[in-house]
Amino acid sequence: MNDKWLRSWWFVKWLYPNLRIKRWFFLAVVGIFLLATGFAVMNDGIALGYLELQFREIVYRITGNAARTAVPVGIVISIIGVVAIIFGFKKMLQSIIAVLLPDIEGRIVDVIYTRRHLRRGPKIVVIGGGTGLSALLRGLKEYTFNLTAIVTVADDGGSSGMLRQEMGILPPGDVRNCLVALADRENIMDDLFSYRFESGNLKGHSLGNLLLAGLTDIFGDFQKGIEQVSKVFALRGNVYPSTLTQIVLVADKSNGQIIKGETAIRTSPGKIKRVYLEPADCQPLPKALQAIEEADLIVLGPGSLYTSVMPNLLVKGLREKIRDVKVPCLYVCNVMTEKGETDGFTASDHLRAIIDHCGSNFVDAVLANKQEISVASLKLYAGEGAFQVLADPRTIENLGARCFEADLVAEEGKVRHDSACLAREIIRLLFRLKPMRERIALVDTYLLHRKIKRES
């Protein structure tokens, strides 16, 4: 009964000892009293009733109730009240922040301002998988909190494949990478989720995959497990699997072979003619469809064309929703070709493959890299059968899409998209692809973000 009463009267808990809040709150209340009393002394009136009347009488006896001293004394009392209010509320907030958010105690105003601003940012839906998708999210989260990642669940290799086979859950690997990328405190979550066991029965498994597997087992639903992680780590966006159905990616090869499974498709010889899903009637999540409907921009990739991007577009209903909404759809082309998947592909070949699977006029624009890659990196990749993807704007435009090029590469051992450069370019393209009447708000958001970044 007592617990029920306390839950109903939760504010009583603020009276608990050693919270280091009551004293400062009391000081702020005293400041309000002094401020009102100061005005009452100056105007020979009463603002807060009997208590103030007694206090004012004491002041008058001390000052002799002289008109010439009433105003100055009232001003002094009011100033003391204002100082007490400011100091009391400041110390009270510091006591709360020091416990709840100790890491940002000294810059709480900047953090609140930035987060409020980012919640008004554009709504962007990113569709894909692999490291490319997480790299893009890592950059975009600095511009908006309104991010949605729709992630492939066709992976059947590594830790994800083992968990999928042993526990019958959806592969958590790509989802895990997106959760880490969207985390507010990314370093902490990366250390935790990316830790990989190197011995024993858990060898090869990452801690993040096991955590998602455990949460799926507890809540009986993969998406509910993702939502629990999102709450704990305060993600700057939402992550949805493209479907909750156990799917298998199947590829028809140019040599007549039919290959099942993402890993087998990557490693088997022969050019890919088309890919499809089994079962073909898998359904997307309603929340994913809603995010697409409300989006300002839809981004496909970056990521492996046939095994990361395409499996999402093959989910029944997802592709149709992208086509139906009046939202620009941007394809971010890979920087390098992938052996066994996109050998010899140009940027237009990537686009043509999407058109072959999704129909014409599905993609509105293509973003390709124009930055030169170092000779050392090109030689290293050539040894693995991979080469730089060349942009061919004229062919892309003939296929019905606009072509944009930018410097997007970061060479740090491997050739990858630079998260910051890619995100900045996408925000610019979001402005350019929008109708004129919608551009002003986007420009204001972008400029305000740049101002915040410079000041911080």
C-alpha cells in the first residue's frame, strides 16, 4: 500500500535525504520571495501576503521608512533575490545533471541546443547493409536525429550465420553495425558490441550479436530486441530489418547455375544475372513502410549491390512503397568493384542492375566518387580482383537518373567512403533534389548545423 501511495505521489521522493537538491530549490524559493519583497518595498505594497508584510515592516523599521531609502533598499533586495534564484536553480540543475549525465556536465546547454536542433532535421531513410550503411549513418547522425535504417537480413556467414543456423534467429550482424553507428556514445558501444571472442565455444561470435540473440530470445521478437538496445543507448534514429521472415537470397548465374545463400553467391564463379528471395512473399515491417512514406529522402547503399542493397528491394511491398511515394531516391554507388559480384561494373552498370530488378525510373539520382585513389591502393585491390568504379554520367542520365560526383573516399588501409564527406554531400543533394518550395527550411537546418559545428 505504501509503495502504491508513493508511486501516486512521486513528488514526495524529492524530499528524500542526501539528494543535494532540496537546499538549492529552497534557496531559489527564497530568491523569489526576496524579489517580490523588493518590489513591494519600492512600491509600498504587498505581493506575497502576511509573511512578506512582516518582512517589509522589519525593513521599514531598519531604514526608518524614509521615501528616499525605500527605493534603493527595494532594488538591493530584488537584486539579492535574482542572484538567489539564478544560483539556486543552477546548483539544483547541476546536482541532477552530475548524476544523470556526468560526461556532459560542463556543456549541457550546447548538448541540449544541438539535440533540439537535430530533432528538427530532415527525415532520411537509408536502405542497405554491410559496413557501407553503418559508415553513412555515422556521418548523417551529425545532421539529423530523424534517421531510419532498413537493413538486410539475408546474411548467412560468420557469427550471424552461426546464430541463424543454431538458434533460428535473424542474422544480427548488419543490424548490430547500424546500432553502433547511431549510438550517441559510439566509442563505448563499439567497444562493447564489437568485441569478438577468440577461444572456446564462443569463438568467432561478437558480443553484440550474442546480446541481440539473447534479447530476441527474451522478448520473442527480433525487432523488440532491437528496440531495447535503442532505449539503452539513446540511438539517433531507428533500425528496422527489411523483413522478419527467414529469407534466403538466390542468384541465377550467367553459367546457368542457381546459387543459394549470400556467402555462396559471393564466392561462386560466374556473372550474376538476377537475384531473388525465398520465400518470395516475405513482408516488410509496417514501421519501415511508414518511415518511407514520411521521408524527405531515400538513400540506397552504399554496400554490396546484389547481397546488401538488393535483398531489401526484393521484399514484397518495400519496393512498391519506394516507387509510390513522391520522395527523391538516391543511389550511392560503391567506390570499388567486388569480385564475383560486380566485376567490371561502371556506375551505370550498378544502376542498370537496380532497374532490371525494380523497374525504370526507380532511382532519381546517382552519387558516385570522382576522387583519385592512390596507386598503392589500386595495386592492392587489383591483386584481389577489384578495381575502381568509374562514373559515366551520360549513360546514367540516359537511364533516367541524374548523376552527381564528389570526392568521397577515405584511404585508411582499405578504400572506403568517408563518413563525413558522404553525409555532407547527401545533405546538399537533398536540397538540390527537393522542389523549390521545400528548400528554404532545409537550407536553414543545414546552415544552423554548420554554425553549431564551428562554435563547438
